[in-house]
Amino acid sequence: MPRSTEAPSLIPERDRLAGDLTVAVVGHRRDGHARSLIKRLDTLGARASFVELSASTFSTLHPSGLALPGFDSRLPDGVIVRAIAAGSFEAVTRRLGVLHALREEGVLVWNDARAIERCVDKSMTTFLIARNGLPTPQTWTVEGRAEALRIARRETLQGPLVLKPLFGSQGRGLRLIRSARDLPEDSAVASVYYLQRFVGGVGPEHSDFRVLVSHGKIVAAMRRHAAHWITNVKQGGRPEAVELDETLAQLAIRSTAAVEADFAGVDILLASDGKPYVLEVNSMPAWRGLQSVSGSDIAETIAQDFLNVLHERVLGRRTA
Ligand SMILES: Nc1ncnc2c1ncn2[C@@H]1O[C@H](COP(=O)(O)OP(=O)(O)OP(=O)(O)O)[C@@H](O)[C@H]1O
Ligand SMILES: [Mg+2]
């Protein structure tokens, strides 16, 4: 009997596909988060490697207009952005441009440049959170000390404000503004004053929540305790595992959706009356502190969620 040339495969299409998929993890080789993402992606069957955006090139000579180191003439099927290295305004604009272009070329990018831009600029995050009807402290973002003084004089009558760098960084550079005199000169804040109502308690113990969301669900959550009102783990905050109630879980999920991020770290603070406020959404969250108190493997969950979406997308294209 002649053998069929089309013997049905026992391996599902999804699993055969996994080995074909190439994924670039954007970040730094020395970053443990990027390394663990690559390890989990490899274990799940994809071919993953590091890419530094600074070494990625726009080139009109290239068929796709882009060249990523290690990817020869093809672009990767997917990209996970773990971090964008600091650089000049021009350099960071160009790196974000590479991520925009990858999405334009049909590459799945988590988080894509639009979501990163919405989160890096704290005033845009606040705008979107508030516009989506989610609770966030009253916030004003203005240019120039004269306008900031006007707001501080008026608003500190009701209590202190927090001044934050527009491009925040792990609790650095935040100041409590008790009176207009506490406002620094323009040069200290690049002339941009992001002023927010202080909604924390009086101490001696302070805490807030960090919630990691991926693909519309909660991956892990912690409560950060500190003697100071700035509770970031990098600033000495002590992480504690916590079971999120449904209100906080939904708030974190909806905040992530408001900035259209695929995965994000959401900071939520409970005011003294118990009301939750979203402080920020981080589109390139670190998870070392969270992993130390979480039973689930965070890198694996993100890698798995990403590959599930990538599989669906590539399978959809092949059957279209
Ligand atoms: N409005 C506020 N009222 C009380 N405490 C605040 C307020 N805003 C921030 N904090 C405290 O400061 C910490 C850091 O603030 P936030 O999360 O906004 O910026 P960041 O962590 O420095 O920014 P990024 O995560 O983008 O690096 C919060 O975790 C919280 O402990
Ligand atoms: Mg934060």
C-alpha cells in the first residue's frame, strides 16, 4: 500500500510553531530580568536573544528599513521590551522610533512604543487614568516656576503636594511640597512641575501596593512597607506578599488597559479613609522585589502570555 505523503502529525500545530518563533528581548545583557525572560522563552520553545536598541539600525538599504543585531535579513516575530537604556533626547527618540517601526512592520511588541510613551510621561498616565474614570490623586503638570508657584500657594492651603520628576525613576527625586517656598528652581525639574496631592498617611509606618498585570490578569502583588512615605523597594521599602481584594485587582487591570499596556506594574496607595488611588503605571516594571515574595514565576508568566498571543497571531496569518 502506498504511504500517504500527508500523514497527520501528532504534534499540534502550536507546538511545531513554537520552535520557529524568534523573539528579541530588548534590554541589557547584564539585567537579570531580561536574562530570565530569555531563559523562559527558550524553555517554552521559542528562540530568544538580547537586542540593545542602541545597536539597532534604521537603514533604507534594508528591505524592512530596519536591522536588528543578530537577526540578519529577517525581523524577529516578537519583541519584549524589558528596558530602554538612558540616553540623549535624540537617542531615546530614535530607540522609541525603532519600536514604533517594528510594530508598523507587523512585529508583536510588548509593550509597544505607544504604551511606553504613555507611561514614561507621568502627566499622560495621570490624564489617561483620570479620563477612564479611575481614582488618582488631584494632579497639575505645568511649565515654569511662576505657574507652579501659583498652584502651590493655592493648593498647599489644603495639605501638602508631591513634586515628581516627569520621567520618574524608582522613587528618586520626589519632594514633599508643604508650602510654595519648597518648590525648586526650574533647572532642577527641566522647567516641568508635576504636582500631585499627597494622599499618604502621617506615619510612622507607610505602605502602598505594587501589582503586576499581564495580558489582562493579575500575576503577582505585594504591599511595600517603609518608615518613609516613599516606599519603593529601591529606596528601602520592605515587600510583603498580599492577597489582593477584587477592588484593587480590577483597578490594576483597568489602569493597565487605560494606557493600553500588555503588561505593567501598577502602584496603588490607600488613603487614610481606605480609598484607593492609582499613583502610576509602569510599562517597564522590574519585579525582583515582587518575585521575592511571590510563589509564581513572574518571568515565566509574562513569557507564556506573550507566546500565547504570538502563536495566535502567527497561526492566524498562516491560515488567513
Ligand atoms: N500622591 C502621593 N501621595 C503619597 N505618597 C506618594 C504619592 N505619590 C507617590 N508617593 C509615594 O512615592 C512612591 C513613588 O512614587 P511613584 O510611584 O509615583 O514614582 P516612581 O516610583 O519614582 O516612578 P517610576 O516607577 O516611574 O520609576 C510611591 O510608591 C509612594 O510610596
Ligand atoms: Mg512607582
